[in-house]
Amino acid sequence: MALKPVIGKLVSKRVVLASASPRRQEILANVGLRFEVVPSWFKETLEKSSFAVPYEYAIETAKQKALEVANRMHLKHLRTPDIVIGADTIVTVGKQILEKPVDKQDAYKMLSSLSGKEHSVFTGVAIVHCSSKDNRLETEVTDFYEETKVKFAELSEELLWEYIHSGEPMDKAGGYGIQALGGMLVEYVHGDFLNVVGFPLNHFCKKLAELYYPPLKHTIQHVKHDSIPSVETFENLSDGESDSSNPMQHKSANKLERNGVPLSGAIHTPVNSGSIQPVCTVAVENQSGVMEYPAKFPSKIVELMDGFRASKALFVASKLKVFDLLKDKCILKPVDVANKIEASVCGTERLLDACASLGLLEKTHQGYSNTDSANTYLVSDREYSLHGYIIHSNDRLWHLFTHLEVAVKEGTMQTHQAFGKETEDLFQDSSYHSVEAKQRFMTAMHSIAKLTARDVATAFDLSQFRSVCDLGGCTGVLAHELVQKNPNLNVTVFDLPDVIANVSCFQPSGQHITPVAFTAGDFFKDNLPEADLYILSLILHDLNDEKIHILLSKISAICKPGSALLLAEIVLDEEKTHPPRAVLQSLSMTEGKQRSGSEYKQLLEKYGFTNVQIKITGNVLDAILGFKKTSAH
Ligand SMILES: O=c1[nH]cc([C@@H]2O[C@H](COP(=O)(O)OP(=O)(O)OP(=O)(O)O)[C@@H](O)[C@H]2O)c(=O)[nH]1
């Protein structure tokens, strides 16, 4: 079992750990898994006697913990996770099942029942794959358990009570923590130590490997069979690179098989974010009359090779407002769409089919309509619309990236080549830039902020702060989210005069909206408003070291001890290869760079911020919080 690839399969997925256990969080974080923590509200009250064996109880509890979180996230937060992981640890001795002690007496009872004996520790784990269909949550559960045997030494009354008074037993199954003081009570452990601590990591990785690297059904050679055409799926021929090897997708592909043999014709297999494409791989007969399959279809590479076509189809459909036309269950024929968008019928039909193949539209004999995710994210006036950012990608980033080769050779940004006279910063020289270009940029930032603000605003408990200044806070999306979550906060958005002059059309309306203050200024040149929390969202990655020095020195100087600085950026892993979105953004060759968690920590510490905490949100932006040193530091 290779170490990284299994965990790497989850990199592009929104993974949620449905557990409040700090040990589980640590075990999974230590192997580089990126996940959000959403503790389960499921009460561990299943009737133990209704389970034939104790581990079934642990598995069912783990499953219920994970499903509760998946349902809650789906219903309440408009955020269906891809994977939710739940776990439950129990101890069994004789016929008894021990969970966490409710009080010291209970801990005493538990520990004395374990004294001098061997017991079993079971952890049940549920891996729930989620998807949303017609706004309904669909789940696919994989579960397993692991057993470890532990033998306790004889425990004297004195030792028992000393241990209980340490406080350690209270939140631990069986009333002890093998990883700490409780380790002193243990004579031997047979099996996985981490399973006792709360999470059977080894078994978990094996399960992931089973799910994401299923054994190849045809390992190259097959005896020729005349009546069954030789076909294969993308997954089974995959070189193992593909991120789209979703186990739920495997299931649907498998439905097309009979007795493990693919049915005739092309097998449908998902590629390219939900699209369904027929794949037919031709087997070749070798000299001995044995059919050989071409080894390892490079599915990931093919997907990347074609990626630009998919992006451009999305951009053009968005620009022509196709998703606006088809919103709210509207079904139109190509000719009607073509008339409305003033385009050719044949071109429109091809574009609509392309969008349907990418999972953005649904095609029936009545015509084309939006999928749920197109309705939510692609219709231009929807709350969480990405339309603004898509138009920015088409009108600006696309042109920049057509100059990538030169950009790489020269190591410079290609704004001049792509846009003629424009300066690097749209807002720096107003004479060059149309109001339209600035509005477009603000709309793009607004749509990304809409998507990320909630996770950034709730990444840390900010209730200790009274005033916040969001430097470069643009249209104030994060500011509004902060006030909504912390009604006592006074929040000011500080941004360039040209930005502030245009923010009014982006403001939320309604009587319950708490106002946010907008102040015009340049954070490099002007005095900063006073606040006890400063925010820099998507700012630092674009600045060179000199500008960062000016800005962070200024913030550090104005911050009183105990004040803090919150950064919202994509945090790279320590190898700087994940997440790909951040790595690819670097290719724009801005003068800044993307950073890893330890680099952000170092940077903040350099400017006098300590106790730096990093929260990988699972969203597009992560959050980093540092506190200005008190004089005692
Ligand atoms: O040696 C150790 N044994 C057990 C633990 C910890 O005990 C708990 C087990 O409780 P449970 O499985 O119900 O999980 P919770 O903590 O309640 O968190 P959930 O939110 O996931 O329900 C678990 O924390 C183990 O880590 C230990 O630390 N050492």
C-alpha cells in the first residue's frame, strides 16, 4: 500500500469528519488528510441488546453519526459534502459494552472491571459518500470495524483513584486513554494501537484503497470469447491517476455488467465531472491467440487534454446567458434558445449538447433545462452564482493563459501582451480602465466571496473581538457574513476609492441587514482604520515581498497586543502540489505567490503575530489567524 495516493484520492473532495474526538482529528490530520470537522449530534443511545455482536453496535453508531452530519449539512448549509467519516469506539469485557464513563464512579466501575484482564476495543467506522440529486441527498455507506485486544495489569485501589482523579478517563471509551497516562495500566496490546485511541487508520486506508483502486477485472489477458464484445470501462483501465474514480460511479458502471462481464455495446462511464461518455477499448489478439488489452488507459491525461474545451463551453454558455434562459425548470428547444441568444441554430445545439455532456444541462425529448447545480451556481442573479467569476475567467484569465508559454519562459505576468496598455492592477490607474472592466472584476470577486464567506467567517470563534477592518474587502460580502454571525461586531471595509464608489449595487437588502461601514483609502499609503481584528482576504498571494513587508509592518504596528490578523487564502500542502487550484493560479505569474501552512505561519510570526492557527475549510479559501504578541512574549 503506497502512503500518499490513497489519501491523495480525497484531496479534491469535500471530506467531513463527523467527530468531536480530538484524537480522531489528529490521527487523520497527521497523514495529510484535508477535512472539515462537524461533530455529530447523534446521541449514542442505540439499544445494545438488539445487536448480535458488539461490533455491530459500534458500526451502526458510527454510521448514524456520519449520516446525521451528512443530512444536516445537506439541509441546512447548502453544502453537500462528498464524504463524511464517522467512528465509534467501545470496549468489551465479558458480555459488557463500555463506552465513556458518565462520572467518576462509573469510571471506577469500568476500570475495576478491566483490572488484570484482557479486553477488546472495537472501533466501527462509516465512510459515507454523498451526492445530491434533485436536491435530495443520496448516500452510499461503506463500513467496517477493527478489534484490538488489550490486557491491563492488576490495578490497586490507590492507582485506580489516582488515575480517575487525573480527569483523563472521562471522555474515553472504557475510561482510559492508552496514548497518555492510561498507557501505564497496559500490559500488552494485540492489534492496531490507533484503533484503541479511536481510529483504525490502517484498516481505513485499506478500505479507501479498495474503494478507489478496485482490482482490475481484466488484468491484460483474456481468452478470446467470440460472442462477447471486448469492452472496458475507463476506471478499470485507468492508470490510477483519475480523481473521478468515485465508488458511486463504480456502482453505476457495474450495473451494466452481467455475471461480472460487461454487456455488449459501449459501457457508459463517467468522466469529466459527471459527463457520461461511451468508452470502447479494442482488445488485440496476440500471436498465441490470446486477447490483450492495451494497458492502463491514461484517463486523467485525456481529461486534461480536453479540459480547455469544457471550460470554454461553460464560459460561452454563461456569457450568452444560456443558464439564465433555462432557469426555474424552463425547458427549451435549440431553436428557441438560438433565437433568444441571437445565435445560429446548429451552433446553439452543439453548445447545448456540450453542456448536457458536462452535466450542466439536462436533455430530454422536450428540450434542454438546467440541472440543479446550474440553477444554483450558473444563473446570474442567484445568491451563490459563479457567473461573475466565470465571465472574469473568460474575459481576462483566458487571455492571460494563452500567453502561458511566454510567461513561463520569461517568468513574468503577460498582462501587457494580453491586454495592451493595461497596468497590472485594474484599480491602480483609472485612466486606462473602463468602469465596465472594474465592475466585472468586482462582480467576480463578489461571487467568489459569496461562495467562501461563510466558511471563512466561521473558521474561528471571533466573539472576543469588537471591531473588524477588512482590508481590500471589496463589496463587503465577508463583512456582512461576519456581522451576521457576530452581531456585536463593528465591521469596516477598507478599499480603494474606485471600489468603494461602486459597492452600493452589491449590498444586500432587507430590514434585518446590519450595516457595514465602507471607508475609501489605499492600505499602502493611508492610515488604517482602528480595529482589533484585521482581515486580508485574497490579498497576500498577489503581492511581492516588498509590498507584503509594507502592509504587514503597518498592520503589526497598529495592532495592540491581543488584536489579531485573519488571512483568507488557499493554503498549500507542505509539498506545494495541492490543492491544484492554488498551484494553477500561480501560473498567472503575479508578483506574489501561494504559500503552505508553515509559510503563512512563519510570515505572520515574522510580523509579531503568534499562536497562529490554520483552518483548512474544505472550501475554496482557507483561514489563518494570528494574535499580536502580548508584551510578555
Ligand atoms: O485509549 C483510548 N481509548 C479511547 C479514546 C477516545 O474515546 C472516545 C470514544 O468515544 P466515541 O467513539 O463515542 O467518540 P467521541 O469522543 O464521543 O467523539 P464523536 O464525536 O466521534 O462521537 C474517542 O474520542 C477516542 O479518541 C482515547 O482517546 N484513548
